[in-house]
Amino acid sequence: MLNETTKSAIQSAYSQYIQGRKLRPRRGQREMIGHIARYLGNIEVDGEGRRISDASVCVVEAGTGTGKTLGYLLPSVIMARESGKTLVVSTATVNLQQQILEQEIPLLIGEGGLEIRVALAKGRQRYLCLHKLEQWVEAGDDQTLPLFAAESVDGTLDPETARELMAWVLDQGWDGDLDAAPGEIGTDIRTQITTDHRQCLNRNCQHFFHCPYFKAKNQAEQAHIIVANHDLVFADLALGGGVVLPAPEDTLYVFDEAHHLADKALSHFGGMAGLEAAQRTLRQLSRTVSGMLTEIGWDDALSGHLANLPSSSLEAGRLLESLHVLAESELQDGEVLRYPMGVIAAQLREPLVHLAEASADVLETLGQVTRRLRGMMEGDSLTTAQRTALESALMTLGPLEGQLQAQTDVWIGWARAPVDETELDEGTPTARWMQLSPSGEDIQLCVSPTSAAGFLMERLWQRCWGAILASATLSVGGDFKRFQAATGLPEASTAISLPSPFNYQERAVLNLWRTRHLPSEDPAYLDELAEQVSWILDQGEPTLVLFNSRRHMQAIHERLSDRPWHGAITVQGEISRHRQIEQHKARVEAGERTILFGLASFAEGLDLPGELLTHVVITRLPFSVPDDPVDETFAEWLERRGGNAFYSIAVPDACLKMVQACGRLMRSESDSGQISILDGRLLTRRYGNRILAALPPYRRQILDVSMLANQADA
């Protein structure tokens, strides 16, 4: 309940923060604070603090300049702490995560006068495993590590590198956070010195009390605010919740950059498995088991489980071979074969049902083995050699169990497929497709839900104490229907849209272009686009040019090679993003020409205020290419129900992307400049007005490509 004491605490902290930073109160920010506080105050709990009111979510769309980070942090941390809950702030990008952790929260603590503990949460694989590193140091070569099936280790770590890493820990005080290592650690090395929940020895590890991951986790358990990312939150929920992060029932979530939420959730609940890769997993498992029977066969129960694995693995392998033949005949010469509405051929389902059962049997037996191994490690009478053998066995089987689990989930997802449309239920369908692996040497079976709504409702909204979703782009012109459907928000949820305080009419011009050619691969279109871009870049402003495809970006870059300012262009992908941005800033400060060519990732999260960016160019409306099997299946389902996928999905999504892209221009109230949209469809297609209506109220002017020819003639 929002009582007077809580109100006073929020108001006092806000006033102290504003005065301390010498800022003017922002109306939208105060509205946001009040809206969130009322939402949290309406959550009803029982005597033990458990939520008993209906599940609900607070959705806040806050325009650029609102100050949304403070807007959600201030009421959330105060009310979560009073309710005995942990505040988990989740972002989609590392940049925002660092900004919140290193800038926003310290300012709130310092200027707002709040005494709060903060921690950063990351998965195990973002931390050094001391046990693995010690093994590499002691081994000296890859002949003794691991004890079983050396093929299971993805590469090796040379002794010199292992000793250097250990020196970082012992001599330089490195805490094992791979993102804060004293030097560069390549991906190939990271795989050798990290672990996951299947390999981790947990309390049986001699390094448990010094483990970088568990030390960070312990710090997080004492924190009032945990800063995480969407991927980690969904990974935790996939494990049941409360494994990496606090249990949802004890958590108030804030999802910043919430427009990514549905896609992030969806990516965690699909699967892909290669038929040949699955056979390799089984062959590797059989070889590993053979070695274990010799090395750790002193335990009768373990020996019994191990003895059952080869025969069940053999049956699963035989089924995989026969399925491979069927899959080859299905895929033929194509690279991707999508099954409409997820309905598969009848001759595929029966072998897939048998494969799913056989693979599940292998997985169950393997689970019995790993559970027994962990149980044996609890014993006090183990010799050093026996303990070493058990540790090595567990760390070798862990990755195999993970691979087998992922593969089994895919087989089950296919075994449940309908073979006739009469078997479809009323809900959104499951997408299923086959594809060649990138190497072309394996056939992969893929499966994915087409909507994250059900998962989010079941795993998150119905369980969590409370949730706040914030972003600058959640609605289309104030309409949240698309977002609500994609995220499965409960009926009791609230949504508010707070406009930006910026004076767009006076400080920004939106240039809309009439063109002769529609976007295509036609050289005539690319020539015309190059003329438009060239005319704009002749103006000499610090400019960001956004493209939908790398191919078009490179084509325009080549067509402009004879321009005197061509050397001022930096192209995304040719150097690192960080270096590209820093080079751009340095050129602006030096008074030099600078032009950024970028793709979709530059249309979001790029913060270049003031003179660093005064012209944003959008070469093409950001419609997604409709070739993703998941999107295709969902669109197919929608069309069959009488909907229009283009106007229901593609246009709203394009609206949000356009708002994000245009938002790169004005990052503060004092910024000004131009936005140029070079896609003529905005002025000629019916959906153009809908997209324009979703944008801020910029001052508009219309330009025509014909003037380029006229100026050239003149």
C-alpha cells in the first residue's frame, strides 16, 4: 500500500536528487514516478509478503528526454525494499547495463541520499572457473585433462597461457570477471576456463569459497538492486527461476528497453539440433562411458547405470541414421524447408516419436550417472585419485548431458507435431523447419514457438511480485495492442505513454523525399539513392546514414568513391563499433568531416548528443525481410484467421523502428538538426501516413529527386 511515509520518502529523495544535481523537475518524469508508485501500492500481499492480488504489469512508454531511468529506479527501489523484495533491473544491451550500474545508480545513491546495495548479475560462463584453470596449469599438456574422452574438450589451453591467467589471479588481484580481465581473453580460451551448471562441482569444489561466480552470486543475494540483462533473466526462468537470480515471487522486475522483451524470450525457447551432430554426441558418450567403467567402476550403482548407456545410445544412433535418410529426401537441394503451420509429413513423425523416446531414455540414464557421481563426491573416505576421477568424469559428462538435453528437446518438439491441419489447436502454432548447417555437411531440425505470450504469462507475470516495462518505443501512436499481444500482458496491467519534453517543431526538420524508383536491387534505384546521399553529404554535417542491408550500404559506399569527402566515411563492420564511434567523436572535436554508415544496430542505443550528430539519414523504411521461419509461420496463422500480417505486424514494427532511428538525432533539449527519409513510399503508400503519425511532431518539408538533376544541369 502506498502510505504517506512511502510517499514522503519518494518525494524527499527526488527533491534531494534534483537539488543536488541542479536540475529542473521534469513533468513526465514526475508522472512516471507517481504512476509506478501507485501501481506498486496497489499490489496486495498476505501476512508473509506474498502477492495475492491478480497478476499485473506496469507499462511505461517514456519519450526521449523524460528521464526514465530515474523515473523507474526511485519509486521501485524504495517500495521494493519496504516490501522485502529484490529489485532486478534488466536491460537488452551491455551499454545501458553499464550506464545504469556505473552512472545512474551511483548518482541516485549519492544525490538521492539512499542507502542501497547494488550488484551485477551474470551467468557462470562470464566468470573464470578456478578448478578448470588449476587443472590446465597442473596438466602441462592435454594428455591428462580431462581423464575421459579428450574429444569432449573443445580445444586445449597451452601451459604458458594458463600460467599467465593464474598470475592475473594471484599477483594482480583479478576477481575472475572475464569482462574485467587485465588483458584480452579470446573466445577459444574462454571455453577452456569457464563452466556451466552441469559441469560445476558446486560445494564439492575445493575452490567453492573463492569461486568468482559464487562470490558474485553471494553479493547479489545481499543486494537491494541487481542489474542483469534480458538473456540472463530468461535463462534463469528456463531453469525454473530462483537459480541464478532471486525467485520471481520475491522479485520486482524492471525491464528497460522492454521493446526487445518478446523477441528475447522467444529466442530462449526454440531449439536446433543437427542429425550428424547428435550422432557424434552419442558416439562420444559411448567412448567416455567405456573409460569410466574402468576408472570409476568401484561403485556398483554407478557401474549399473554406466552399463545401460551403450545399448540405449546405440538404439538412438540407429534411429538417427534412418531419420537422416528421410530428412535428405525431404530437404533435397534446398537450404531451408519450412513446414506450413508446423504440420510435418506423416512419414517423419513416427521415427521422430521413437527417437524422442530413445533419446529421453539415454538422457534419463545419464542423469542417474551424474546424480550418482555427485552423491559419491559427498563421501569422506575418497582417496585423492578417486576424487580426481569423479571430478573429471562429472566435468566431462556435463557438456554431453547439456548437448543431449538440447537435442532431446528438439526431437520432442518434432514428435508432437501435427501431421494434418485438423490436429492443430486454437493457439499460436509452433514453427518447424529443416535447414542445412552453415558448413552444408549436416541437416538441422529446428523448432520454435511463434509467440512468447504464453511463456511470459506462465513463467513470469503470474509468478513475479511485480513488473515494470519501460522503453521509448512500446506503442504505435499510443496504441499498445501489438506490444500487449506479443508479451501476453495480464488483463489487470496498466499502460501509460509520456511524451518527450523536446521542442521538435523548432529544433528538428524532417525531410521527406519523392523518388522515381522504389527500393529494390535495381541498379537504377541504387544510382538514385547514391545521388540523394551524395547531395546530403555535400552539406558537410556530422551525419549518420542508416541502411537496411549490408549489400546496399557497400553498394552506396562504392558509388560515392569519387567524392572528395569519401575518406570521411567509416562503414560499420570494417572496424569495431567502439572504435568507429570514438573516431567519429575525435573528428568532430578536431573540426574534420565525419560520416557514419551503419545498419540496424546503429539505429538504436547510439548516443551522440549536440554537435556530434546533426543529420540522420534513413535510406529505406525498416520493414523486416519476411524470410524468418518463425515470422512466416506466425504471419501464416494470422492470415488464416482473417488478419493482415503486413498491417498487423510489419507496419507497427516499422513504426517503432522508425521512432528509434529518428531518435538518434535529439538526445537533449538543446540538440537540433535534420532527419532525411529517402524512401518515397512514405509519401505514396497508404501505410505512410500511419508511420508519419507515429513519429514526433518534427517540422516537415518535402524534397524531390528531380531537383538533383536540375542542380546538376545548372
